[in-house]
Amino acid sequence: MYYTYILKNPITDLPFYVGVGKENRKASSRREDQHTHDAIRLREGKKLKKPNKHKLNTILQILDQGLEVLIVIDSMFEIETDAFNKEIKLIAHYGRRDLGTGILTNLTDGGEGRINPSKASIEKQSKAMLGRPSPLKGKLLGPYSEERRKHISDATKGRVSPAKGKIKGPLTQEHKDKISNALKGRVSPRYGKTLTPEHKEKISKANKGKAGFWTGKSAPNKGVPSGKKGLTYEEMYGVEKAAEIKEKRRIKKLEYWQNKKSQN
């Protein structure tokens, strides 16, 4: 069910905003209650996406008087489009302050939102966004300043981790198969890439003085003969794969000796 609602100022008993909501929305709060939450967040200095400051400041003035915003459910509808059509009529009836035609703080004529978009609407929006550069392109992300870290910490304080309550431990065979199928056919991002001398030196310096994982321990496969010991590449991988491996080894050897000659 969809509905149109009106926010009223309890001091003047006049409406100041009209909107559309939906029953049983998967959200932490109802759409009409969200306006008050946004107003409080604005006062706390938190960033909001394209805030309607006229509406939010009106709500803050009401809260400062120790009162609450009056919420009136105007009409109920089975179809979303009907609710938005009613919203357009209500905004036209009361008028907008920004246009000097009435008393509402709405910044549009209504009907432009979608609570439960169809697949066609989602695909249309996706095509419209295709090719647009990311707003983060060219921006340096991190390392964050202490102030930024504190801001993120405060914003996420009290939130429940999505992994909370989930069983930790070995994956089930079903889960393993699901991951395996999802990754099947994907090429490793490191495939065909080699480390540069600078990168190797960096790794060497980082590991200098550190004890190896197997230091002081015997290898788990020590003394156990390999199942492929004594077999040729053709026997292990087949003719085509063996030829490919041999060619790669030949190229690597050639590159190695060319580098040696150039260094000398």
C-alpha cells in the first residue's frame, strides 16, 4: 500500500510539506519520520545528500519549542502512480514557498520519486548512467586524517556488523561449490605479470630479518614421494599444455640470459 502524507506545524496547524510513503518498507524508519532524523543530523553537522534546508529548519524550529511535527496520512492507494498523482495535486493545492505560490517547503511539484521501481526503470537509469565518470575519479583516497577517522568512527558507532550472528568456521561443501562456480573461468589478475626489480627489492627489505613460516619446522611433505615424480610434461598435462609450458620456459630462459648479457 502507498499513501500520501502531510507534515504540519503544530504551532500554526498549517501544512509545510507533502510526500509519499509505502507500508512495510524495508527501512529502519518510515519515510515521514525520516525528515525529523535528517533535521537532527543536519544540526549535528553531518552531511546530507541534497538536503531541503527550508524543510529541515522548519522541523528544527518545531523541535526547539518542545513540540513534535504533526503527521497526517491523507490518502491510501494500491498503485504507486496514483499516490504520486495525489502528491502533485496536494502540492498544487497548497502551493510552494520557493515559487511564492503557497506555504509548502517542497522544492518540486511532486511525482518525480519512485519507491519501488520496476526492472524497466532500473535498466533505463543504468543506461543513462553508462559512461559517466565516477565522482571519485582523480581524487586521492586515504590515508585519512585523524579528524576524518574520528568522523567515520562516530558515524558507524552502534551499527551492527552484517556478519554478527553468522556461524564462523569451515565452509560447507555447498558454499565451497558456490564460490568455485562463481570463480570458474575467471583469469587471475596476476596472470602473465612479473614483479619488477624494485618490487622484488621492496619485498626483500620488508621480509629482512623475519623468520620464515617453516623455520625450525620440518616440511609437511618431507619424505613423501610426489605422485608426478618421473613423469614427463606430456604425461602430466597432455601434449598441448606441455608444449605451452615448454614454450614459456624457453622464453623465460631467453629473457634471463639477455638480461645477464645486458648487465655485463
